[in-house]
Amino acid sequence: MDRARVKRLSRRSVLAGLAAAPIGLSATRGLTAETGQPLPVRIGIQPQASWLLYVARDFKLFEKAGLQPTYIRFTTGAQSIAAVESKSLDIASPGITPYVAGLAQGVDWKVVGIDATMSGAEGIVARADSGITKLEDLKGKTIGVARGSTAYYGLLAALKGKGISKSDVKLLLMGPPEQLGAMRNKDIDAVAVWEPWIQRNINELGGRLIGMDADFGVYSTTGVYAVSREYADKNRDVIERFLTGLVLAYQYIQKNGPDAAISAVSEAMNVPRDVIKIMYQEAPVPNILRWADTGYQYSLTKGGAYHKQVEQMTEFLVAEGIISKNVDLSNAFDVSYIANVLRKLEKQ
Amino acid sequence: MIDKPQTPRRRQRFAADRWRYPLISFASVVGMICLWALVTGLGLVSSRVLPSPGEVLVQAGYLIRNGYADNPLIVHIGWSLFRATSGFLLGVALAIPVGLLMSYNRTIGAIVQPIFGFFRPIPPIAFIPLMIVWFGIGETSKILLIFAASFNYTVLNSAAGMRSVPEQLIRAGTNLGLTRWQLFTSVMFPAALPAILTGVKMSAAVSWAVLVAAELIAAQAGLGFIITDAGTFFRIPDVFIGILIIGVIGLGIEFLISAFERRLLHWQGKV
């Protein structure tokens, strides 16, 4: 372990001790009164902008909420589908696309929270010498994109808004690392990708940002917290304690600023802090206190704006043949857990 | 051993033996499929993680009619055949002479062996980022990855085959007045052939095994592409179909090489 990391951990530990304790005493008194024995839980974690999850992990806020967490690292959301299906994972944090793909394949799971809101941190970057300065210039160009990803959807939705169809562009299917190589070798003119790859394309290759999903009106670019229905029916308490830990993390960030979140995600993604700082500005912490608020962009309520965006994205995935059949999203999001946690918070 | 005369009874037994083992192999495959159907039919494993043979067949029919990711299934198979075969043939074509030379000439052996030994345990997938940077996202990087894996097995076996040529054969050839070239072509190379062909068979199998990794390099079509892409979206029947097609093709190639081996090494097993 290098010195810098030891220093950060030590500083973080001190901050944790100072900052988390008052939060633990005041904010959780009502929430954790009935905890008793900590409940074990296996949480899937990915190298992505899971601000709340990483702060809760690093400052042991799940433990404060009465959990005994084990973190299982995945490189992709797809792996967590199999893990939930095989009952070797309790709470997964996949992207919305793997979540919907799992639903389409009959995985009986539901969303209980929003992990990351990436609509401001996913978009299109063009090579500086490609002649592309706006969306319309993408016509006839070669674009690298990961098939079926939220970036894929965001790109085609953005192009559709400008009257450009899929056949008007040449899509080369590839993941973010291959996109970087292809941009470097000038095999492609642009990429549709998420952070930190956007910054890498800009900083390392001099790429030009054309726009983010949010600029094109696409707000479905999210990560979610998903649990199997079978697990949820038997472990309501675990899920509520998990969400309590996230609430504590949110309160910590509101009180102390985003430094801890930025450090944690920087370490998890192995990306420099400067880049993660930009990412934090583009894709801030989802407001967990409003997940039950129908007026919030990322509310879990049925029929809300987010629900509608995910429905549109699902129809797109069916049209593209990425999922074989449309799925019923009417019960895909369960707001009752966070609503209960927030009610307890209000009472104390 | 002197060949015994072919009596009618011996001919009958020979004819029966000729079909016995292929029948046993066929029955083994059918047995596996029946076991698979039984396990899924009894619900011992969720169909989401192990689809039944029937489900896989139905999905295969769907893929044949509708293709995958905007390409017909035959196009995916064609691309994989092209990549695997190219990498395999290039690997084998270079590996056989290099392997033979390594054993024949100790200086060359001393130069190349530590380099091969260093690279041998490194899985091809580890080279993917380098392949993209050095060779781009086109076919070159994919074929080179398969070439590297294929080369490895055949070069090892070719060198081992050459080293294991019995000393008596070499001495006999020398005593009969064969030149070095005649000794190599008429004695040493034929004696090393069984080991070389074993390496070729292993290279053929490993070429297909590495194909899935190679098609991670921005492949737009291919069986490895299907497997990886379907896995991303938890389309397990499609993953199975990709795996099964690769397995069937691999088996077919092994049969072909074995048939070629039997013709070429017709003398093997007889004194």
C-alpha cells in the first residue's frame, strides 16, 4: 500500500470518526433503534459512480444502520444478474440496461433504489480532426459504441431527434477500452460512451465533447439497486437498513462536501481524482430524500418521469433485438422501502 | 507381428470392431443430451441458467431465421471460421519448422526456448489491450491473437517430436549412407510426425477456444461475439448456441485432422 493511500485512509478514518459519529447519533437514532443484531447482506459493487454506496462502505454506515455487509466486486452489471439469480448476491447495483435485460429473461427482481444518475456523465465525443462539431455532423460518420448500452440508446435517441437514423451512420460495436484504441488509430470518428472514458478521450486524445445524454433529453442513464422479489419478501428489514445506510451517506456528503465520495470512487475506478471531480459535477449524487417524490426526475414512483424514460428505453431495446420481448415495468420499481425509511427519518 | 490370414470369421470381427467404437461415441453423445434433458425436465436446475435441449433448439431455429445483431447466423459462423482458420494455419505453418529447428539445432533452441517459455503461461486475453494499441481493431489483431495461441502448442510438440526420434533410427540411416537432408526427410521428420500432428490437433482446438477472446476486440460478428454479447444481456440460450456451434465445429475439425493423420501415418502401430 503506498504512502499516499495510507495518508488518505488515515485522514478518511479521522473524518469518519468525527463526522459520522454525530450523524450516527442524531440521524440514526430513530432509524436504528430496532436494529438489534446486525443482519448479514451481500452487496454487489462495481467500479462506477456509486457515490452513496462507496461513502457508506468506507465510513461503515451500513454497519451503523445495523448490517453486516460483504462486498462482492463485479466488472459488469451482467455478472450481477447471474449472481442474483444463483442467490449468491443479495443486493446488486447493475446499470438499468442489464436490469431490464434480466427482467426480459425472466429474472424476478425489482429496483429499490437509484445507484448512479449518469445522464450528465455519458455522451458523445468526436475526434478533433473529424470535422464533427455538432450532432448533425455525425451523419455518414463512424461511431464506436457498446451495443445495447445506455450510451447506445442515448446516441440513437439523440440522432433521431435530429432526423438522423441508424442507417445514416456507421456503428462499430465495441467497449470503452477498444473505443479509446480505435480513436487513437483513427479507425472511428466519434464515440458514445460514459465517464471516465469521456475525459480520457478528451484529455488523452484531444477529443471534442459534442454533448451529454441530458443535453439530448435522455435521463434513463442510471445505475440501480436491485433485489430478487423472493429475497425482498423475506428480508424487508435488510433492504430498509441498506437504504438507511445510503441516507446516512447522503447526509454525510451534504454536511461535509463531496471529497470523501470523490476519493472513494477515484480509488475504486483507479482514475485520477481530477477526472472524478469533473464526473461528480456532471453526475452528482442522486437525491435519495426525493426518491419517493413524484416530482423528482429520478423518483421510483410508478408513472413518474424516470419510469417513463425507462419504458421508452425498453421499447428501444426490443426494437433493436437486444431483448427478445417487451417487459412489464409496472412493478419494476418498489418505492415502499425508501418511503418507509424516509418516514422514520421524519419522525425522529 | 506378422499379419494373420484374413479368414471370413476374422473379417466379420474386423467389420464389427470397425463400427463398435464410433457407435459407442455416438451413444455417449446421445446419453449426454438425454441426461441434459432429464435434468432440465425434472426442474433440478432453473431453465434460466440451464435451458433445456428443446429450448436451445427452438432458439437456434429463431437465430437461423432471424440472425443475431443484424447479421444472419451463417455470417457469424463464417467470420469465426475465417479468423480461427487463418490464425490456426498461420500458427501451424510457422510452428512446425521453428519447432523442428529448435530441436535439430541446439543453438537456435537455446535462443528461442526461454522466450517461448516466458510467453507460454500468459493467457491470450491478457494481450488484448496491447493488440488493439499495436494492431488496431481490425482482423489483424484478432487473427494474431489466435496465431499466438496456435503457434505455442504446435511448436512445443514439433520440438518434442524431433527430440524423441529413436537414436537407433538415426544411426541406421547414417549407416545406410543417407545425407543429412535425406536423414531429416526420410527418418527424423516422419518419426516426429505423430507428435507434430498431436500439436496440430491441440492448436486447432485452442484456436477456437481463443476465438471468443479474440472477438472481444471490437468484433462486429462471430460466434465469440454472440457468446459475449448474449452473456451481457443474460440471453443464456444464445450463449449455449454459440458454445454448441463452436463445439461442433471443433469436433468436426478434430475428425478431419484425425482422418488425415490415419492416412498420413498409416504405418503407425505396425512394425
